[in-house]
Amino acid sequence: MKLLAITRAVGPALARCELTFLAREPIDVDRARLQHAAYHDALRRAGAEVETLPAEPDLPDAVFVEDTAVVLDEVAIITRPGAESRRGEVASIARALARYRTLARIDPPATLDGGDVLRVGREIFVGRSSRTNAAGIAQLAALAGRHGCRVTPVDVRGCLHLKSAVTAIDDETIVINRTLLDAAPFRRFRALDVDPTEDAAANVLALGGIVHVSARFPRTRAAIDAAGFETLALDLSELEKAEGALTCGSLVFRA
Ligand code: CIR
């Protein structure tokens, strides 16, 4: 079985992305494409095969494929993104994932963004956010429950998704910003706290023994290094202006 990363090419409309917390800034789409290519290189170096879908010229946020699906070992759950402008992204993702998994779907009125879903083994944490509603959490719990996964809702505040506030490095270790969520459900983990000056640093992508960190967050990177992990910094400045981060650019699973 190979490790597969599904991504999507950066589209020309990126600058018209959804923004919730950041002010709109000019985005250099050519530079975003170069940074995205470096992201692909990092995924490959970490051992993944990268399958890149064509850009969606009319869907500004389509590069952030993580939000469109939750891939479990047995099933791919196609989400219903919380932002209406993003709902058109799921059709092509569903087609791509159908080659590797049986599909299930989140149905209206439920909404769920993959960025709110953190899976650690058979445990799934799901953010109650502006993008993911109670019905979305309930449908995810029912679907994932059939495959032996336990779903725990987590309140998040002041950030877009649960994974803006916490991600996992391995089954025991998380990177967390406690100011953005209710940390109680994560009690059992060894927690590496983000540096207080690096608000958005909790979103790291651990793959193939390497923890990928945004180049904007050197202090949090140093803390992860000091905890004994190998890290790699990636410059994602243009995607970050669109409120994107490390995990949101790919759907990674065994296929
Ligand atoms: C949005 O607001 O939906 C996009 N501009 C950013 C999505 C980032 N997704 C993620 O971190 N999972």
C-alpha cells in the first residue's frame, strides 16, 4: 500500500478566497504556485505519491482540499463545506476519491469542513466552528462510528478550524494553542504548546517522520525540534494570506 496525497493546483481566482479573520491582502498567485510546488516536493520527500487535480478556475478556495473530505481506512466521507462558495469543490474530489474508497456524504442541513476534523488512530476530534455545525458533527459521528471511530466535539474560538488550534505529530503528541480551544479533551496527550507570539503555529503536518512547520513560526519549530522531532520549514506566505495552512493543502491516506 502506498501513501497517497491528493492535492489541487492553485487556481487563478485564489485572491477572491473566503476570509474570516484576516484582512484581504494582494496575493501573488505565481508565487503561491511556486510555494505549492515546494509543498508537493516536501510531500514526496516524506514518502507520499502526489496526485494533483486540475485547478478549479471559478472556485477560489479549491486548493484547500482538506476541507472537502474525511478519509478513513474504510470510507471517504465527502463533506458539505460550511462556506457556500466552497460547496462546488466536492464533486471533483468525490470522483478522485471514488477510485480508492467507498464514499459517504454529509447531507444538508449539516455542514462540516475537513479542517475541523483531527483523527488520531480511532479517535476523531471535531471542532464546533463557524464552518461545522451540530448536524455535521452528528452525521460524522454516525458514519465514523460504524467503523469503530469515537468522535469527540471540541469548542474552538478565534480561529477558522479545529486544526488551526491543534494538530497531532503522532498518536501521543500534539501541537496546541490553548487560547483557541477547550483543551480538556486533549488531556491524555503530550502537548507541545505553540510559542505565545506565534498564534497560528499549531497547524503542522507530520508525515514520514518529518514535522512540516510554516517558516513564519521559528520559535514553535524550535520547541518541536527540542522535543526530539525532525522538522522542515516551508514558506507558505501566499496561501497563508488566504487563511490556508500546512494540513489544508492535501488529503493524505494509504491506498
Ligand atoms: C476558507 O476560508 O475556507 C479558505 N480561505 C481557507 C481554508 C483553509 N482550510 C484549512 O485550513 N483546512
